[in-house]
Amino acid sequence: MDLVRQDQGSGAAVEGNGAPEASGEPDYDTTPYRRFAWLGTVASLLIFGLSVAVLWRISSEIDFSEVRAAFTAATARQLGIAALLTTASYLILTCYDALALRQLNAKIPYPTTALGSFTSFAVSFTLGFPLLTAGTVRYWIYAPRGLSAGRVASLTVIAGLTFWLGMGAVLGWSMIREAGSLAVLVYTSIKINQLIGAIAGALVLGYLAWVSIKRRIVRIHGWRLELPGLRLSLAQMLIGAADVCAGAGVLYVLLPQDHAIGFETFLAVYVFAVMLGIASHAPGGLGVFEATILLALSTVPRESVLGALLLFRLCYYLAPFLLALALLGAYEIAKRLSSADAVLHSDES
């Protein structure tokens, strides 16, 4: 269960241990889609540009003295619950790596898994470009444990699948369950909301059915990855959904307490904001996420929402990022001290 490398000498596909690839496996090559990559870039720039314009227009109507007041008005209870939910979210994120390592048949102790998962997500959430940033941090942590660059890339892709399965499941559930409330909140049609929810749910269920029929292998830029089967994919979906709910809960509890918006309704708004932020490729969805939330929660005083968004950034992004940097620094120092100690002992013997 690993990425499969194309041997450049003979042209034969080989696995990490050098064994030839079994014939007859389904192979889904993503190469033809690369020619349309520029469309994704244009869409990302368009989303980012529109979001910046919306945010600029909204901010021009905001009294920032009231934002400061809203920012400092959060109670100790709100901040405490937000901190607990942030901790819960990042603990759940460690299960992303644990499931991926299980798929790859890699035995890594949980403390190392937790360190690799927490630091990689905290860094990639803040800096963006998760395949590059999260993959680099994971390689730094997992390589000394025997994971090759290819297997780390596998892990990063599988962790991404967990995230999207959870997002799709939550979006489908909340859009169907809260179609009426969302229609009132964001001025859309109930049927359109239900249709979006049904499409999201169908995509998730379709993927689960697809991987349950037989083993699936996809090729990504010359590498082949075996996808998790049904049982592991279900676990991915549930863990991803729990993480999304915890992350949404952080912002939800920081909103003014009299907003009267149900949590399930807010979940749909949050998921859309996160998706647009990811599509924009802005680090942490900065600007895009905020503009989407401000537009969707137009019934709540904008100053209060913006204050909550600033606190959310501090609690869910900045604090974990700084902690991740400290942990990575401590990890590197400990590794170098261990290497120096090993050298000294070898010289004495």
C-alpha cells in the first residue's frame, strides 16, 4: 500500500521495495488534466480578487473602534471554550495521519505521529500550499523513522482525502437539514440549498461506493497511490466531519451570543467559506474566508463578526502556528543533541 514509482531505466512500474507492479490493476492517470491547470489558477485569482473587493467595500462601512470593542468583549467562557475546541480539532487532526499511516502499513509511534500531524497542519493552515508545506514538515518528522519521500507524499494525499470527505459529508448534511434557515440567512432558495446538499452527499456516497467495489489506484505526476478501501474511507469521513465541526465551533462560540443562528446552519456557511478560501490559494484563506463569513452573516452586526473573526485567527491559526514552530525547534535541537551524544559515545568506545 504505497506510492508506486515509474522506473526510468526500464519503463517498468516498481514499488518501493523494487517489486514489479501487479498487472491488471485499475490505473487512473491525471496527466491529461494538467493542460487545464491554468483554469484553476484563473479561478483562484478571480475568487481572491472578488473577495478582496468585497472585503474592502465592507470594511469601508465598518467603525473600527466598535471592532476593537467587539474584539475585547469576548468573555473568559467564550475564550475558554474556543481554546478547548481548538485543542479538540488539532487532536482529531492527528487521526488523519494515523489513518494514512495505517493505509501505508507504516508503524510509527503515536507521539511521533501527533508531532508530525500537528506541526504540518498548523504550518500549512497558516502558510498555505499544503502539499508543499505540510509535506515538507512531515518528511522532516517521518524520514528518520524510515518513511521515504514517496510515502510521505502518499500520507499527505490520504490526509487530504480525509479532510474533503469530512467537508463533503458536513456540507451535504447541513445544506439539506437547514435548507430553510439558510434560505432566510443568505437569501437563497430552499430547493437550491437542498440541491447543493444532495450533490455534496452524492459525491461522498459515490466515492465510498467507488472504493468499495475494488482496489483503486490513481496516478499523480508519475506516482501511483492505492486509495483506502471502504472501511478506512468511512473512518476518514467521520474523523474529517468531527474536525470540521470542532473548527466551526471555535468561530461559532466567539460570535456575539445573541446572534440566534443555529450551529447546523452556521456549519454550512463555515464549510463554504473554507472551501472558497482553499480555492483562492490564499494562505489560510485570508481575506476570502472573512469576506464570505461577513456576507453570509449580514444579519449580525459586522463589527462583532469581524471581532470574532480576528479572535478566531489568533486562536485557531496563530497560536497553533507559533506552538508548532517551537515544537519543531525543540525537535531539531533534541535530534542534534542525540546525534552529538551518539558520536561522543562512539569515540569513547
